[in-house]
Amino acid sequence: MSRTLTSLSNYFSGGSSALRTPLGSQPTEIAGSFIDLMQQYYNEHGRWPRSWSDYRFADLGLDPKVWDKPIDGLAYNPSGNRFGIANAIGDNNQVYVTDSHGNERHLYDGYNVWYNFADHTWYYHNIQDNIPVDINTLRVVETP
């Protein structure tokens, strides 16, 4: 069973691991599940899921009500042939990630890290800026 299907099964059946969302608990786990679902959608339909409104979640078989608000300071954004994780706007969380040169990057409110399906790489803020990041270093810091 794929990682995504296992996560969904555990969430809906009350499986042994307490999941925060239907796709997992940790940002990298959730992102990996989104990426799996998006790639499966592309493989089955020959096109990427829609990137607007509730369709961006519904096309993937997900409940938009679960995903239309931030989770632990992060907003998840499937968007056509890329996937974003944003620092939610207006909360007291700050998000950081390390780039490929070892520099820590601050994701200001509304900034994303983007997964690009074309090259299977995560990028800071904007794919066109070409600043690859290590998604495994993503961290959310609550500020007073």
C-alpha cells in the first residue's frame, strides 16, 4: 500500500498512529503525500489537478474544509504542476528552511517553498529564483 493510502487509511480508521491530518502529521510527511496524490492524478488523467478554489483539493479526493486553513502555521497549496507550503499569514509562527548552500532562509508570511514536478526539486519562495532548499530542514518557530 502506498504511503498516501496508508496515511488515509489510518486517519479514517483511527489507526494506531495519531495523525494530525488525513495525509500525516509532519510537514514533510504531508507534503510527500500531496506530491504522491498529485503525481497519481497526473498519471491517471494525463494532466495536473486544477489549481484554484476548492478544486485544488477536491481533484485529489481531499476535503477542502480540512485544507483551506493553516495547519500548525503552514498552508498547503497544490497548484497545477507544482506544490507549495507557505508560512501562514497573520499568525505568530515563523518558518525557516535551509538552502542548498547551507544558508537558513526565512519564509516571511505568505512566502512558499515550492516543489517543482519538472525537476523534483524544492525551491525557496519562487521556482524562477532558482534557490533550491532541503525540505527536511523546514521548521516552524512559534514567536511571542
